[in-house]
Amino acid sequence: MDQSHKRRQGTEMNLFVPSAMINLCGDKRIDKLLEGWTLDLAFYELGNAIWKQVHAHKTITTREVNTVLNLLIETFRES
């Protein structure tokens, strides 16, 4: 690795795609999400993924979804 790469390494931020965000949440590694960015479109894709978890896979309850969606909305409003 060259010196310029080593210097930049400490200041780089990650760009998260929705699937990575879901995996990090599932692994309870939400703190990693604070070290990066995502696109506005990710909000809609996350909503679709959450819908699938409730209605297609039945892995989470409607009550849990409301909590998750409220947190997502709050997070996206602050960014």
C-alpha cells in the first residue's frame, strides 16, 4: 500500500446499499451504519425489504415493523 492510501484509510466512509444495511441490523452491528452513507432511494428499498419480512417471510411482527420504520424515518429526516 502506498503512503497516500494509508493516510486516507482513517477518514474514508462507507456507502451502504440496503442489503448491507439489513445484514448489519440483523447482525446487531448498527454502529457500523454510523460510519457511512446511503442513497435516498435506500429508504424505499428498506421499506420493501421490511414489508417482505412481515408478509412473505413472517419473521417479524407488525409491532416490530412500526418500531423499525419509525427509527428509519427519524434517521432519514436527520440526514
